[in-house]
Amino acid sequence: MVSTGYGKESTLSDHERKNLAILEVIRRGKTISRTDISRLTGLNIVTVSNYINDYITKGLIVEKGYDSSTGGRRPTIIELNPTYTHVIGVELGINNIRAVLTDLEANLIASSRKDRPKDDADSVINAMLGAVDDVIKTSKLDRSKIKGICVAASGLVDKEAGTVHSTNGTTSVFLPINLSLERRFNINTFLENDATAAAYGEWALSLDFETKVMLYMYSGVGCGIVINGEVFRGATGVAGETSLKDHLEPTDLWIGKLSALGPWASHLGIPDEVRARIKKGEESKISKMTGNIDEVNMDMVFKAAKENDKLAIDAIEGAGYSLGVRIAFLVNLLNPDVVVIGGGVEQAGSILLDSVRKAVKKWAFEEMAEVVKVIPARLGDNAVALGAATLVIRNVFSKV
């Protein structure tokens, strides 16, 4: 199969923008009238009605009776037909490969998780093929009912070539991922960055339609940016990196244990901090959770913190404050409504989030700090894969 460029970044036409605005409002509203769609999108009622009539003809929208009237003709209620088509989202993560198959309301129909192979690119692609094959077989859907696949990957994504350059020590995939999936399943496939996919998923599935600027902090590794419902990708499609490419020396600008501008680990250095302090003789409940201190991980630290372990709490608070300083810079730069903390560190709960908020309040300008809400990601382990699925839904809506 020759790739059609489905999912390729481009400026949406006026028609595509109206499609997307109207259908996104309907998806969020569940059951809604044409009048409410007109009000929420700012499009006049005649335009909305013309588009809705076309969707009804295609079977994408169904009419569901009448709403109560405040006088005059009772408005017709409409809703999305979620089974009009289906989509697949794939996360190519550092340790795992996850695939989800959803309907057009992002309702999960099937999912699959596999360990990410560490040997070569062929093994990674075969694992992705296996995960996608799993969700298609589990769903029992005919492939013609699946409109597209988005692979959201950790690392530097070359969307034209369909390759991923790893920046975290995992195997890079310099083989065309999109073409591999298209040839196997005959379903149009495109690539996206994992933080960008998770960001769009959080905006589409968790936040108000009126949210103007949202930042999604994928731990301390990267940042997804959504502005007025549009993913901001930058001039070459890789916007959202929050650090310089090389590690800085301790003589440069640092925030606690972390370099302010250098690359950070996805765990914010929390397990490293705990290990070092235990080895120096500090007491912690974490010591009893493992016979080998070098095996201390985030789950252990989070569990100990919930049991009021001082060392665990100190490590999380310190990392949260450092993350908050980095976020404060972005708050000053972009003046967001919402900053979502994801990537797994949000599982630390209020201990981490309160430290992030404290740093943002201290280091961001008051006008921006008073407005922004810092909240945890809500999509859980499937955040990246579900975000990838919502990007396919976005394409379906815009190009219907």
C-alpha cells in the first residue's frame, strides 16, 4: 500500500476547521442541539445546519428526538454515531508498546501491551505489529471499519521518513514504521511525538473545550502544547523540548539536584536521590521493600511517601519544586490556562503537585501564576495511546 499522507501536518482548510469545530463540540456534548453548537463554535445557525445535514446523510450523526422548548419550534437533539468508524492509537514507549482500539468517542474497545524489545529495530516493529494485530482480533472488527492508526513515540520523530531517533538509550527505529503498519494492515498510519499525543488526549478527553492554552509536562522530559484546540508543533514539528541537548556541568545553572536547562530523566531523579541518601545511612521504610538498594524504583518511593516516610517525601518534594521552576519559565513564556503533569510522576499525588505549585507561584509572574491551574494527568497508563487515538479521531472529523 502506498501511503496517502493521511495524518500529515498541514494547514486545515476553512471547511476542515468547521468540520472539526462542529464535530468536536458534538463529541463533547454527547446530546446537543444545533443552536447550542452554533453558540459554542461561533458559526451561524445556517452553516451549522448545512454541515449537520451532510453528517446525517453520511451516518456520522443521528437525530435523537426533541429538546424542551422555551417558546417556538422545539430544537432537534443530535448526537455522534460513535461506531461510524474506529481508530487505533499506539504508544512506542521506553519500556512498553501499548495499542488501543477505540470508537469515535474514544471509548476503549480493545487494548494490548507488550514489552519493548531491546535488540533491534525489526524486533520493535514486529512487536508493534503484534500489538495492533491483537486489538483488531479482540475487537472482531473488519479492517475496513478502522480509519487510521497513529503511533506516538518517545524520541525524535521524523514524520516524513516514519522513523524514530531514540534519545533515552533504547533502540532507534530507522525503518519506516508507518509503511510497515500500512503494508501489514492496509490502514493509513502516521507518527507523532508521545508528549504531543498525550497532550492532545488530555485536552480532548479531560479539559473544557474553552481551554485556550494547555501545557502537558511529560514528566521533565518533554512538553506538549495545545493552543485553541490546535497542537503546536513549531517550524519543523518538534516543538516541546524543555532542555538543551547536552548535560550541563555543576558550574552551570542548576535547580537543586537537577540542571535547569539540561536533559532530565523521566523519573526526575527521585529514585537516584533516595538510593544515594539511604547509602549514606539515612533511614527509610524503602530499605525494607527490597534486598538491593540499587533496585529502588518510583513505585517504592511513592508507596513509602503515602506511609509518611520522610526521605521519600523529601525526594518527591525536591523533584517537584525543581519541575515547578522549569514550568514557571514556560508559564511566563506562554501564559497557559492549565498545566497538566503526566508521564507517571503525577502518581506521587499532592506531595509532588503542591511542590510544583509552590515553585510556580514563587517564580512565575503574579499575573500568570494566579491564572494557571496545575493538575494531574487523568488518562493513566493509556495516556499516550489514547492521545494517539484522539489524533486519528481529529483527522476523521476534519476530513469527513
